[in-house]
Amino acid sequence: MHVRRRILLVVSAGAVLFALGFLPSHRLAQQKREQKKCLQYLLQVNEVLNCCVPLEKKMKPGDPIAPNDVLDFMKDRVLPRCPSGCKYLVPYVAGGRPVCPRHGDLLREVAQVNVFGSQAIYLKRSPGE
Ligand SMILES: [Zn+2]
């Protein structure tokens, strides 16, 4: 084998090894950022279900909330979406806890802000889904 060809082989093998090591960690960092953003959005929705609307309407836990009342508290009246593009599963009740279909029940691990002083109500799916 020619020396030059051997050098080329070593260099390209190095590039492949570099790419194999680099890509997964890059993707992992991207997934972490996505999940962090997702959690921020879930917290926004959660706060509206657990504080804003129930306080304004003097609700008890489990009282139904109109989706429009949630949108009143959202920027540009748009419900945030997961950065992955998923639509959140939102239980439209006072004390409800939104869930991301892709990232799951991220709020379970987070200290709950709740005007009721109780555990948030966890519904797997919003009514009609
Ligand atoms: Zn998500």
C-alpha cells in the first residue's frame, strides 16, 4: 500500500470516528434544549390552569375551564406547542396538569404552583381527544 493512500485512510477513519462521537452528543444537547423549552411552555399552561383562570373565576379544583379562557392569558391568544411540534394534552379543568405527548409528564417532577394548596389534577387526555 502506498504511503499516501495509507495516510488518506487514517485521516478518513479519524473523520468517521470523530463524526460518530460528535453527532450523538450534539443531538443529545439539542434534545435537552428542546425538553427544557417544552417544560417552560408546560409551566405557562399549568399556571393558567392552576392560578390565573381559577383565581379570576373563583373556581374549585376540577371545575371546567373554557379553552378560550385559557387563551386569554396566552401571548397572542395562542396555546404554546412543544418545540418538537406536538400539541399538548390539556385537561381543561381548574387544577389540571398539561402533558406533552412527546416528552411526557414533565411537570410531575416540578414543584407545583397551585392556588388550591393541593396536588394538581392529572388527566391523561383532555375531554374529546
Ligand atoms: Zn414536549
